[in-house]
Amino acid sequence: MVFDLKFSEEQERIRQLVRDFVEKEVAPGAAERDEGEDFAPTYELMKKMGKLGLMGLPYPQEYGGAGADQISYALAGFEINKVDASLGCAYSVHISLSGWPIFHYGTEEQRQKYSIPMFKGEKLGAFGLTEPNAGSDSGASECTAVLEGDYYILNGTKCFITNSGYADIYVVFAMTDKSKGIKGISTFIVEKDTPGFNFTKQERKMGIRSTVQRVIEMENVKVPKENLLGKEGEGFKIAMTTLDGGRIGIAAQGAGIAEGAYEYALGYAKERIQFGKPIAAQQVIAFKLADMHTKIEAAKLLTLSSAWKKDNHLPFSKDAAMAKLFATDTAMEVTTEAVQVLGGAGFLRDHPVERMMRDAKITQIYEGTNEIQKLVISGLILR
Ligand code: CAA
């Protein structure tokens, strides 16, 4: 399937809008926010993104979105993640993992009540799938939801929940019928202040340190039955289709992180003199830069082609998994090489490449480890 590589004026406009915002507002404090290990300043940036129409970028204008396509969303992802992968992570969870399932599977009432304020940037979203005993095996959920009168009563533990504590709206998965296995999982929209929805342990991490991930303990959380998303038993399908789209966002993140590190290393290699000439003039460094650049271009193309397929309503699960796998492995490789190009300087916190290398690691793990992507890809090519 061939896709059109020429960006439209609107796609270019969005890319430039995001690039300007990132240069002016995001780049200056990225290192400081990482050191602070606090989501609050990242959250402030997201409020500004809301004012620019970015918090509902790929959703229709009549629902508070910007009416842009997935290609534009991928371009925005490249730009944001080149500079700040923490912001990129929080943004991707809002747009892809909570915004999309509510908009796609929601009733008109749910869209009016939840999608519009989310897309206008007035409310932040989160996604509660992972549990202590249901990581890669997301169908092994132990959380329960029991219908009692007009409410579902939710119990159990969710972990690694990005944006938690700050997000207003949570897409939460729980078993309504354990006897049916994955066909017994259902999805609920849970509002932050619901009694019994308790934010507990805040994780301390290697990277994306200016995001927040918490454990959520649910103790008899009363969710109105009209907050069931989709039908009872549809939860696993909702989770899988949501993650298909989310993986385009993480692919864009991987390519963006890699490009940020590559551009920094390129600039450094042209300036740094050793043995009487810039290190970029040493073939050993020039070849590293050539490999980095080639892999980044390939990662971007895979990301854009999966976004294009989604825009054109073509099957894209395999493409999104391939893009996520390749782009995030590229992020890890390129950031590691970028540190190497800088030598001892690259190991110091004075340069952003050490942060980028730490941030890259999680992209190989979340939204399905890269081993799970290989399971998805091989499953689809062998069926
Ligand atoms: N779309 C629609 N349906 C799908 C699907 C998809 N992409 N993938 C699977 N299904 C359906 C299958 O067709 C099958 O349906 P039938 O029974 O009707 O045939 C059913 O779901 C079960 O499929 P599998 O047998 O393939 O399911 P499985 O139990 O073997 O698991 C898996 C599949 C791919 C391993 C899945 O569990 C998975 O993706 N795991 C990774 C979880 C993950 O990505 N977690 C990320 C958490 S969120 C996060 O990280 C956010 C953050 O902080 C940034």
C-alpha cells in the first residue's frame, strides 16, 4: 500500500504550530522538570496546549477537537518528544488511551459529558488497564465490577497509571463476569473524585520523570451504570483497539526522542575538535551519525504509514505494532549512540542526551513490551 508523502498545508501548519510551542514553552525547562520529578509543571504545559487546540487534535471540531488527522498527530508527537518525552507520554495517554475509547465507543451523552471537555483541554484523561498480575497478560484482570441497582461496584488494584491523581477522567477495565475470561471484561468511565477511587503509591522512575504514575486502589467505587463504555464483555476488544492506536503515538514518541538525541549529537560532533579536526570528520563518528539518521527516517516512515492507514480506515494493527517496535528500539539505540558521540560529556546531566537515553527505555516497555509487539506482528502474518 503506497501512501502520500507530501504533507498538506494543514499538516504543515500543525507541525509548525507545535514546533513553535515546543521551542518557546517546552524546551527551556525540560531538564529542570526532569530533575524536579514532579508532574505539576508538565500539567501546566498541557493546559497551554489546550488553549492551542492540541488536547483534542485528531478529533472533530463539533466535539471540541481540532479536526486534524492521525498524520498531524504523529507530526505533533515527533516535535514534542524531540524535546520532552514526559510531556509526550502524558499527551499520548490523554489523546490515544483515554480520549479515543470514550469518543469511539461512547454514547452521545458520554461524548457530550466527557469527550468535549477533554478535547477542549479542560479535563485530563487517564487509562487504567494494567494490574499487579495483569501486565503483558492484560486479559488476566483481577479487578471486579458488580452491578447493584443503578451502579457498578468496582474493586481491585490498578498500577502504573499515567496522569493519575491529576486526570479528571479514567477509562478503567474490570471483570463483570469472571467465568467468561477475557469476554467477561468491561470498561467504565470513572471520575476522579468518586469515593473509594484511591491514589496510593507514586512511582519513582529511571526516565520520563516529569510524568506521574500511581497505583490506584479501588474500594467499592460506585460507578453509575450509564458510565459503562460499550457493552458488558466488550472490554478486551476496547483495550486492544485502543492500544492499536496508542502504539502510533508511542512510535512517534520513539522517533521523536531519537531525532532529538541525533540532532544534539550531530551539532556536538561538528563543534568538538579532537586530533585537530571536528570529530564528525572522523569516519567512525560520521558512520554512527549515518546509521542514526537512517534508522530515524525509517522509524518516521513506519509511524506515518500506520497513521495514514488509520486515517484511511484500513487495518493498521500490524503496522502500528511494527512502527512501535522499530521506532522505540531505534530510540534506545540512537540515544545510546548519542551519549557515545558526546563521550564523557554525554554522561553528564549538562547535556540532554543522558535524559533522552533514560526516557527512551520506557518506550520499549509500555503500551505493550516490544516482545508483545512481536507476538502481535507474528500472529497477524501467520494467521
Ligand atoms: N483488535 C481487535 N480485537 C483484538 C485485537 C485487536 N488489536 N487483538 C486481539 N483481539 C481479539 C482477538 O481477535 C481475540 O478475539 P476472539 O476470541 O473473538 O477470536 C481476542 O481478542 C483474544 O486475542 P488473543 O488470543 O490474541 O489475546 P491474548 O490474551 O493472547 O493477548 C496480547 C493478546 C496482544 C498479548 C494483549 O494482551 C496485549 O496487547 N498485551 C499488552 C498489554 C499492553 O499493551 N499494556 C499496556 C498498558 S497501557 C500503558 O502502557 C500506558 C502508559 O502508561 C503509557
